[in-house]
Amino acid sequence: MHTFVLFSAILAVALCAPVEESYVDFAEDTLGNYKLSYNTKNSSRTEERSQDGKVVGSFTFLDTDGGKHTVNYVAAGEEGFNAEGADLPVAVPEPQDVIQSRSAHLALVEHEKSLNPKSVVEEKPVVVEEVLAKLVIPEIASLPAVAVPEEDADLAAAKKELLSAYAAALETLAAEYKKSA
């Protein structure tokens, strides 16, 4: 009897526990405005687009440890996509030496412009072979010689057969091309 009472009490508590309902709601008009929202056990999202193209929304999710994370965002024209949330990464500040190097470089560029204000930078294509010819490539220590197997009669016959099949395929392709042209 005690087991029945205990089982009934547990069942009553389980039935009275709130149940989280999942849903999806979407509405759109002919002007491109819309409202979206959904809710599941582990995530939810709301988003709204106005007639000017601005999209405002937020989403939440539970991580594997059960922690709740929320991100709010706005996407609008030239302002781009901007998100805010406690869990988003933050920008790392630029090191001082990089800031100083950039400033020195820009000052040098401005100085050169002031010395020669009428100079025009001419863009012209670069010939790769000329650039490669000017490269100074350091010598590399010689590698040990690798023995290359000599070509025997079987290998020579296989090469000859392959090349003749390739030539035949090219002739067939050329003939088909002439027919279609």
C-alpha cells in the first residue's frame, strides 16, 4: 500500500510540473516586413524586419552545461551587422609598436607627397619572368643522387602503347570537333 501511495504522489508531482511548449510563429506582409519567433526546449529566437530594411532580433540557447546565452543583434544598411552579448569575443587592443609603426609609415608617405606633389604613381603590369630573373636564390646543399631505374623493354612498350592511344584519342577528338564546327 505504501508503494502505491508513493507512486501516486510522484505521478501527481510529475503531472503538475510546467511543460515548456515549443512553437514557431512567422508573419510577413507584401512590403517585405516580417516577424519571426520560435521557442524550443534549448533555444529561442525573435526577429523583426521593418520596411526600411532594418532587422532587429535576439536569440538564446543553452550550452552543454545548461548555461543560458543571449545575443541581441541589429542589421541595417551601411551600419552592417552588430551583435551584443555577454559571451561574444571582444577585440584585442592593437599593440603600441604597431600603432607607432603605422604612424611613422603614414608620416613618411605624407612627407614624400609634400616633396613631390605632382608625382603620379603609375601602375603597370609586372612580367613574372623578369621578377624571377632578378631573384637571388641561395644555393642549396646538393641532395644525394637517387638511382633512376633504367627503362627496360616492358616499360618502353607500355609507354609506346600509351602514347599511341593518346594520339588516337586526340585524332578522334579533332575529327569530332571538325564535324561540329
